[in-house]
Amino acid sequence: MTRQGGLGRGLGALIPSAGPGQSGLTTIPLSALDPNPRQPREAFDEVALDELAASIREVGLLQPIVVRPGAPGRYEIIAGERRYRAAARAGLEEIPAVVRRTGDEAMLTEALVENIHRSDLNPIEEALAYQQLLDDFGMTHDALAAKLAKSRSTITNTLRLLTLPPRLQEQVAAGLLSAGHARALLGLPSAEQQERVAQRIAAEGLSVRATEELVRQLVAGADAAASATRPRTTSTPYAHVQDRLSDALATRVRITGTPRRGRVVIDYSGPEDLERLLTVLSRGTGQDLLSE
């Protein structure tokens, strides 16, 4: 049996249940689901699917897919075919799904936003809810911030928690690691470093401020070691663009070089985060990202 829990209740705590003929959250047998025939993606990364399936077996599927009614007794997948395929690999017989009916998109979006306000969510559940609105309901960071009466940076920083290694996400969800500590860990470039520092937080009882200072020291030490072995480059004149891209992509972005030529480096942590970045980057032009 798949172990449920670990990261909390997920979106089942937020979306109203679907009754007969209604939109909302329900559970649907995988045998009753049909892939979207207009699915633009033709190939799915087999290794990434296996990794997601392993995660589903460990902690369950926390993000429901989005479907609409098809033939009698059947549903067509609108969003989440990758989750559907991974759930089948994990051996699940049924899957949580949001049923969307024609004309109901605005209602479902408003209901989800309203329930985010009302529910007592841990930071990971909150981040998953934000991601669901962005991915499956087409919202932007600015629109979500406006609806929730939060700053755009709050939305972005909460979403960045989903780039942490799964083990650290579980610790945040269980209250063993605070969101402040977790955000400090995001300043480290690798999952291995993040997990090592998380162990020190637990063992030494480090405060958030002490953790931030430790992260700064580790990054400064790594940068100093790297700069000693590479040619000096001109600092980027595009620091403001770098910051805006970091916010838009919810990850660390570095721009190096000169006005004539340079390099953009985008950090990611694992196949899931890379897939998220590809989705964000494919949504529109660079100007769209900077104005989102």
C-alpha cells in the first residue's frame, strides 16, 4: 500500500469535493482516464518518470491532475499526464483529480484561492497550492499575489521551497525545519550541501540568522576557491535583469560577461524542478517573464 502523508494533506484540503454532475475534487480510477489527444508533448523522460513514480510510492501523489468529463464513465486529462503516467508506474489504481466542466474554471480558481485563506496549511502545502494555480489554472505570480493580498516576493519565495530535496520538504511539512531555515538553505548550490547544513541546524539548534550567516560563509568560500582557478571576468551590467529573472523563475539566476557577450546560468534541483523551469520558459517571451 502506498504510504500517504509525509508532506501533508495536499490540495485535498483546499478544493471542494465533486458531487454527481459537479466540478471539484474527486478520486478517479486510472482505468477511467484518457490522455489528452491534443497533448503537445510527444516524449516523456523515462528516468524522470521512474523518479516521480518512486516519490509517489514513498509519499503519495500530492498534486491532483485536472480532467474533464469525456465518454460516459470516462474522463479526459487536461493537465497532469506526467503525474498520471508516474502514478500508473507506481502501481496506484486510482488518482486524485480536479473535475473541470465548461464554464467552471473561474469558479474553481476562486474556490481554491478562498480556501487557501481559510486553511491551516504548512509551508509545503501552501507552495503546492500556489503551484497548482500557476500550472493548471494559468495564473501568474502577480495575479496570485493580488488575489491572496500577498507580495509577489512572498509567492515566489514560498514556491522556491518546492526546489528543496524531498527529504527537506518533508521536514518543513512536519515542522522539523522552519520555512525561514529552508529559505536560507536555498542559497546553497547543491542538494548535498543543503542536507548537510540541515543536519547542523538540527544538531546545533542554529537560528535562522545563524543559518543565513553560515550559508553566506559557505558560498563565499566556494566563490573564492572558484575565482582563484578561473580568469577574472567583467561583472555583469544586468544585475537588475538577473534579480527579475530569479524572481520570475523562482530559482537562482546568474548573468556574467559584458554588454556584447555573456552567459545566463539558471540553477535547478532535480528533474522535477527542471521540468518546471522548461514549462515556465515555454509559456512566453523573455519580456513576458520579466513582466510576470
